[in-house]
Amino acid sequence: MRRAMLKKQLYIFFGLIFFIGSTVSAACLPDIKDVAKKALPAVVNISTTQVVEAPTSPFFNFGPNDPFRQFFNQFFNNFPVKRKIHALGSGFIISKDGYILTNYHVIKRASVIRVTLLENQDTYTAKVVGTDPKADIALIKIKAKESLPTLPLGNSDAIEIGDWVVAVGNPFGLNGTVTAGIISAKGRVIGEGPFDHFLQTSAAINPGNSGGPLLNLRGEVIGINTAIVEGGQGIGFAIPVNMVKAELPYLMKGKKVKRGYLGVMIQNLTAEAAHSMGLKGIKRGAIVSQVFKNGPAYKAGLKPGDIIVNVNGKKIKSSSDLPYMIFTMRPGTKVELGIIRNGKPMKVEVTLGVRPASGEMAENGFRVFKTPYGFTVANIVPSLRSKYGIKQKEGVVIIEVEKNSFAYAVGLQTGDVIVRADYKKIRNLDDFKKILTQNKHKNVLFLNIVRGSAQIFVTIQR
């Protein structure tokens, strides 16, 4: 009898422990349901149609990097063929009168943009209001029959690693898909451009999610879902919404985005470097490697070798933090830089200038130039010479080729060195820019490139 009573008491005891544990676990889980319910009506499906005219061989279908493609293209003169390309993406409504945020790559070169609302499946033709290709942001607009549901923009700087987030979009055309995860990292650099400062999340993001919102548990947008690691799972990236908020005043008016500009080139200060330099209490920062003459930093007295450790009191944890902070500020803003010079802390006030809007910028320690053919070139500097194994002393090196561009269609590759353009010798970036300026009214460019030990002639058409 006593054993039966004891057994019953043990069942009750362990049952209570299980019930309490389940209740606590349930209480710790985020309420995704409410976030999804509020977000879904404001998330849209974006489908685009793009007409592409690309040179191709009339008899053979070689891959873009096939050496035989280059040979046949010279003889058959890259016959242009028009093709229609369809693509899917996501976006979200930020105003009741139909302004929608998405990625630039979702609507890039689109001849037709169609937006479908998830709630009632109404479809509208959208127009592009403003774009920023470098930041991969676009603002489009539809004329709706009624007032539209919207999503509020939050504060991406306030989100912390480990916080729960919700992604909404149309992966693989599956409308209104909701996934959840956490913020895995902040300020992630993935090689997508000069303003890499992505939020990394474990919320499932797939093709078609691009342009959709990443939300906190208050239902505020803290990022635009943008990129994934091919073949990876639970590794997605979103543009911080604070970067977007800094651009909206320009995008709304269809104007070119004006970004804050400091006028320096920097490199990362590691803990090891800080220790070797005898810096006490300083483990992270951005070392100024070059100050551009007559730029904002130059006028404020910044010097090569200065170490920037904070901006308006906010610490620089990595050198990528500095461009992001400056990028999200408007030209004319006065900022206080905390620096270390010759081991001594100092404060320098800088009035930010306007970041140059031309195709030529100083990035990663060298000048680059983005061409209208879909490839970017730079001077042959030591870092690129080492990276690509370049032996040429003169010319320009291709450092980026956009997918589905004219350059991609004819098989140009990163690391190719252009030594002649339209039969004229190329010594450096200035020579190449001059030829492209003279050639701006033509649709064909003839290039002589060096790839490894081989010389190749390429005709590129747009």
C-alpha cells in the first residue's frame, strides 16, 4: 500500500516537472503567428520581364567561358539575338499609396514589372521611382484601387545577435512563405560591393525571397532579404534597414542618392596589430592608409597612420563598420571621430562631403571603373597582380563581370587583362576611360585581352 502511494506521488512529481518545463519552454518561444498575420498583407510578389539582346554564334551554343566561343565569335561577328527573360522576387509596401521597397537586382533592366498582392491576388504594373545599384535597393510604385497595408521600418542597429527574426517572401514562386530564425551575425562582409554590412540570419531564405522583409518580433522591418550562400542551409543575408532609410528621401523623389563621404582609404586594425603597436585598451579600429587631397578628412587634418576607433562615440569593431556609418549619414553632417595618433587619443570633427557619384571610385585601395557593358576594371596594382597572377606591366584588369550582362555573354572573366581597346594601346585606367568616352555613341567594342599566357580578341556588343 505504502509502495503504491509512493509510486503515485512520484508520477505526480515528475508530471509537474514535465508540465512546468513545457510551459517555460513554450513561454520562451517567440509568437511568430502575430508577426506573420500583420506582415503578409503588405508583402508582394514581383515578376519581371526583361528583353536581352546578346551576341551569340548562329550555329553553336557554347558556354560563356568556352575558348571555342571566342574563336567562332570573331568569324560570325556575334549575331545579336533578342530573348525574353522572366524572373521572380519579393517586395513590401511602405506607404498606403503604393510605394514598395525591393532589391535592385530584382527589377534590374526589366521592361515590365508586375506586382501581385498576396491578400486579394490583385496584379498591378509598377513603375520604377528610384534605384541605388551599389546598395542593391530599389523603390517602385503601383496605383492601387484602395488604401494599401504597410510595414513600418524599424532600427537595424538595435537588433542583437541571437534575436528572433521572421522572413516573408515568395521563394521559388511559393507566395507568402513565412520562415523564422535568429540573427546569426551583424556587419557581415560577403564581397557584394563597397558597402558590405549585412545582417546574417538563420531564417530560411531562398531564390525568390530577394527584396522581401526581415522583421523583428514587433513586426518592424529591420532588413531586406538579399543573398544566400549557394549550397548552404540557414545562412541568409539582409541589407540593414537603416541603410535603406538613409536613402529613402532621395529615392522618393527619383533623385540620385547622395551619401556621406569621408575621403580616406582604410584597412583593418586587428588585435595583434594593436598589440604590436603598443596600443593599450585598443583592439579594434580602422587604420587610415590614405587621405584624399582636398577631401573632408584632409580638410579636417586626418593623416595616414591615424587609427579611427569610434564615430560619434560609437565603437569601430571592424574597418567595414566605418564606411557603413558614414554611408548612412547625409552630406554636410558633422561627425566627431575618435582617433589614435602616435599612441595618443584625439578627437577630430569632420564635415562630411558628397560621395562621388561617377562610375569611378577608390575602393579597397585601388581605383575602379564600371563600364556600361557589365564589367568593372581597375589599374594593375600589386594586390591584384598577386591575386590574379598578372605578368603584364600595363593595361587594366577586369575585377567583376555581372551575370547576364553583355560582358558575361561573350565570356569575359575576372583576371582578364585588357591591353588594347578598339586597336588602341591601354596603359592604364585613364587610357581605357578615354577610349570608352570616345566610343559612347557606338554599340560595339573590340578588345584584346590577355588571359594567363593566351591572347584573346573579343567583340562586345550592347
